[in-house]
Amino acid sequence: MSEMLSTDQWKAKAAGLSLQNKAFIGGQYVASASGETFDCISPCDGTLLTQVANCGEEDVDRAVKVARAAFEKGDWRNMAPEDRKTALMRFAQLIEDTTEELAVMETIDAGKPIKHTLSRTSPVRSRRRVRPLRAVRRLQAVGHRTRQVY
């Protein structure tokens, strides 16, 4: 990110967002089993952001079942460490590449000022989050000293 955008530029970015409103289960976006939704209201200005799938016990059970099947299949745990590293690096890069979009989503959903959602010195980021690429690189650096426990 270069220089800070104006308020109007941030508002334009927010207006251009496509907000997903379904649950992500088994690699697909799906409606809740009940078909019910709830309104997601922006605390910034009280506008309706979207209607979100109102998931219940049946949806949780379905997600757990799919997650358990994926775990039992063992694709991740049987993957070579170098391939896992590549996957994590790709994921971290996607986060880095979409930092502004993620910050705008956090701002309109939680009402936190954009300067805080973007800031590297934000208390949330500095105390509980580590920049994704930096974290993966640190793991790489000590990777040869860790052992696989699966």
C-alpha cells in the first residue's frame, strides 16, 4: 500500500465489495439448512451490508462431518513438508495481496477505523496477529529443527 487514500476512495472501495453471505462447507458456499438468514448491519452507518446464512446445529454437524472426512483422508498430514510450506506461503501471499480489501471489510463490519485495520501498529495486529508471510518465513527458518508429529 502506498499513501493513505481519501475517505471518498475508501467509500468507493467499500461500495465495490462483493460480500459472501453463505456458509463455507466442504469447499462450497451453501445456504443454511433452514434457509434462514439474518441482517448484517454496518455499525459505521447502520446500513444493511448483506443477509447472512443463519446456520444452526444441522449446519454445524454437516461442517464437522465434512471436516472430519477431509482429516481422515489425510491429504494435508501426508503432504510433503515442502508442499505444505508452498500452500502456506500461497495462503499468506493471498492475505498480503488483499490487505486493503480485508481492512475495508473489517471496517464496515466491525466499525473499526480504516487506519486501525490497516496499521501495522494496531494493538490487535501487534498483540495477537503476526504478519502471515513473516510467520511462515520464521517457521521455514527453524523447520529443519522441528519434527513432524502426526
